[in-house]
Amino acid sequence: MTVGLLISDPFASSLLLLALLWLSAKVGGEIAYWLRLPTVAGELLMGVALAALHQKYPIWPDVAASPEASVLAYLGMVVLMFAVGLESTVPQMVKVGFASLRVALVGVVAPMALCLLGTRLLMPGLGAWSKDLFIAACLSATSIGISVQVLRERGAENSPEGRVIVGAAVLDDILGLLVLVAVSGMVLASADGTSIPWMILGTKMFVAIGFLALAFSLGGAMTPVLFKIASRLRGEELLLPLGLAFAFLLAYLGNLAGLAPIVGAYAAGLILEPAHIRLLEEREAHGLQDLLRPLVVVLAPLFFIQMGSRVDPVALVSATAIQLALLLTILGVMGKFIAGYASGRGIRSSVVGWGMVPRGEVGLIFVAVGATLGVDGGPLLSPEIKAGVVGALLLTTVAGPIGLSFVLPGSLREKAVDRTPGS
């Protein structure tokens, strides 16, 4: 009976899947190393390979549909952004705040304008203007996690360029989600003849900005008190669980405010300054960043593997999908690269530009929403168009880390700390 129970264990297959994912991540990273590419590029492409294997051999695990892999990948992204936030402080981010805001604004407007103009002129057969507008909106948001991972690999996450990229990407996510609400409203309005829901858009913007303001003001004032109280507890190994609880709580509250949870996790890291947790770190003889590092190493690759596995390799081979993917990739890279030149003096524009190129999770959210919308009696995004947009998201996601790795010289990596604003 015991043997039968072990064989029928419903979680045993999850163990095999996770073993496969971690081995795939290491193989992808090794291939990327030999090709002189960032590790994340190898992990993304390995995810695509796993998706292709599942389509050809259905017995092969479906990584994209695995709930276990989804949960761990989700946690990996949240932990990664929390760790990145811990490496900066609110005053440091404020010093590059205006540069990040300029980059974010240009980084949303330029790709949308170029992609909208490009699809209307070069691929007029796609359909209504609302469809072109939605396709352009899918290329508006930057993927924070991918650029952050490359910056961490290159030791440049704490450089001025790194802070501008992360700050702009956070703002980009906020703007991107607002664009999604506005464009979806325009599509629905054009379909049924109603007015654009400006009130809903304004409310979401107010809530999102209000959450960030409260997080940095009220959260920054309460955090020292809370962790001082925690340092008086007699339990052991408190630092990591309490730090993660704080990050997950803000990630959840950020989601309630209409933001991506990773924005809340990043805000938690920014708020939690070294002075707030010094007593616990001295007591446990470990820093919070050191305790988080193994979690990032183990969980973050699962996110990039699964992101790549969500691409449908078969749908990408149609002529319409290939043409659209190539067109959107070229225009999408140009639009984000242009945004780097809005960063101002003292900041390497090429580094910021390439750092803004990757798309990812928010773009995939756009595609998922577009698949549920209808226009002119049919779906807003046909299978070929959906595949083309996803293909462009993948290509920009791979192109960004490759470009960023080439424009990050050794001098920048070595002097990342020395060149912090105000030093």
C-alpha cells in the first residue's frame, strides 16, 4: 500500500518538471556564455525550445501551462525585483527621477507612434485603425526584469544608467497599464459607438500614483519602527521571512492599486534601507541581500524559461506573422532606443536605450486582453496577428539584452558604485 501511495503521488510529476526547468536554464545559460550573450537570452530561447518540443511530442511537459512552474516563476520575478530595490534607496532614485520620467514618457510615445504609422503604411491589410492602435500599444511597455537581470550580470545595476533604466521601466509599467485601459476603451467604444471611459482611466491613474506616494512616504516612515520592534523578538532567523513578507505585502497592495505586483516589490526594496534592518543583520550575522541571493539564483531563471515557453513556434511561421514580427521588432527597438536620448547629460544614452528595449510580461498581458476583444464582428487579434505580436515581443526581449551587453564596457561595470549620483 505504501508503494502504491508513493507512485500515485500527484506532486511527483512536478518534481520532474522542476528538475527539467532548472537543467534547461543552466544549459541555456551555458550556450549563451559560449555565444557571448547574456544568460537571460539563453534562458528565453530555451523556453521556446521546450514549447516546440511539447508541440511535436505532446508527452513532453507543457511548461507554459504548468501551474507549479507559473507560481515559482511568479515568485522569482517578485523576489528579483525586491532584491533590485534593496540595492538602491529612495534618495538615489529621486536624483534620477526626472531623467527616468523623461525616458519613460518618450519610451511609451515613440514606439507607439512608430508602430502605428508603420503598420498603417506598410501593412494596410491588417484591418481597422483600432486594431493597429492596439498592436502599437503592445510594444509600449518595457520588461523590468529582463534588463535588471542583464544589469546584475554586468555589475551595473547600481550605476546611474542602471537606476535610470529601472526607474523608467517602473514608470513605463504604470504608463503601459494606463495605455491598456485607454486603448481597450477606445476599441470597445469604436465597436459599439459609446464614449471613451476617461473617468475610469483617470481613477486608475490617481490610485496608482497615490499608492506609490503612500508607499514612499508612509511606508518609509513606518518601516524603521516595524523592524525595530521585530529586532526585539527572540525567535531565530527572522530577517529573511520578515523581509519577504514585507515585499509580498507591498506587491499585493500594488496589485490592488492597479499596478504590476513587481512594481510593489521594487518599492518595498527601495523603502527598506540598510539602517532599518541593521539590528537584525548584526544579530544574525548576515545581510538581507546575501540571504536573498540564493532565492534569486534559483527562482528567477524559471520566469525567463516560462516566458519563452509561452511563444507558439508553429504560429510564427505564417507569412503575416513573420512580416509583422520583423516590422514591429525594428520599429519597437528604434522607439525605445530613441527614449535613451531623453535621459540627459552625464548618462550614457545608448545604455539606457538598449536597457529599455526588452518587452515581456506587460506586453503579453496586452496580447491576452486583445484576444478577448472583438471588432467588426471578429476578434481584434487574429491568430496570425497575435503570433506576429508575440514574435516581436520575443525578438525585442532577446535583442535588448544582446545590445545592452555590448554597450556596457568594463569601465562602467567596475565603476558602477563610484559613479553613483552625488558621489
